[in-house]
Amino acid sequence: MKSWLSNILTLQQFDMKLRDLETKYLTIPGERRKLREEYEAAQAALAAVRETAAKTDQTLKQTEAEIASQNDAVRKFLTQSALVKKNDEYQTLLQNIETAKGRISELETRVIELLDEQEAARQAVADQEREFAATDKQIREELAEFEQLVESIKADAVQLKSEKKKFMPRVELNVLDAYQNILTRDKGKPVVPIVNGSCGNCSLRVTPQMINEAKKGNLVFCDNCSHILYFPEEA
């Protein structure tokens, strides 16, 4: 293999590794955002079941308070009934007592229902708290891993850039200029093999003359995408 080709392929390995590190680094903010959204969703779910449990508790207290109020009314009506002299007033008080007792019966049935709802709501809160704790632990661990990954990427990038800087003087300037121009404008590899008679980047058919030049180890460029071409057997 020609030394220029060996050197430019080695340089490309440095750049592709650096590009991979950059790609990983750029995905981290999005992954962190997903974790924040997952955490906020878990928080919202826990807040929702807690709110439901609180409303059930409040409704139960209000219902029990109304039962107490109706019982007070019954006692009041009974006291009044013992004092009234007129029959119609007495009958009205009896009717009021029956109405209050009927309401008490309804409320007591509702209390039983609310007690079941309260138990279910408290169980839901307990379950959701366990789930939230597990989610919180997992997210904290993943965020810590991202922090470690960031530091690892930075360290690897610094090392690769240092090694690349030391290696670059070995690359011929005319090859280096062409390579860097391609690297800057294109996300693909600047140096690609000729695959089945076509450019390894854009798949355009390569002329027989260019293939022969590549076989000789000469510097050739794709007529379509301008990427540097080499013959695989020469690598």
C-alpha cells in the first residue's frame, strides 16, 4: 500500500472515532430530557393518587360530620316532640325524625362505600410510592452514568485529538487539504473504497481508467461526490 493511502486511512480512523464520540455526546441532552420527563410523569402519577386519597378522606369526614348533624337533629326533634301539645306539630316532628333517620341510613351506607374507597386509595398511594421510589432510584443512577459517560467522552476526545495532532505531519499536504475539505462538508468518510466498480460513498460507476489509477495507488477522486477513492486490494 502506498504510504499516502496508509497515512490518510489512519487519519480517517482518528476522525471517525472523534465523530462517533461527538455523536454520542450530542445525544446525551436528549436522553437527559427523556429522563426528566419520565421523572415528572412519575411525580404526576404519585400526586394524582395522593389527591384522590385526600379527596376520599375529606368526603368521608364530611359524610361522618353530616351523620353527626342528622343525629343531633333527631335528638332535637325528639326533645321537641315531648313538649308540643298540638297533634299536627307532633306529626310534623315525627315526620322530620323519620326523614333524618332515612338520611342517616343513606349516609351510613355511603360511609361503608367510602371506607372501601379509602382503603383502595391508600393502597394505590402505597403502590405508587414504591413505584416512584424505584423510578427515582433508576433515574438517579442513569443520570450518574451519563455524567460518567460525559467525562469518558471528553477524556477520549482529548487523547484522540492529541494522537491525531502528532500523526498529521505524516500526511502529504495535498492529500490532507483534499481530505479536510471533504471531511468538513460531508458526514460520510472522505476516503472510500471502490466497491464492485462503484464509489463507496455515492455508488456512481467508476471509469476503468480511474480503477487502474487506484490500483496503481495514485490519488483519484469520484467524479460525482469528489471523495477520495482507493482500490480495496491496495489497502
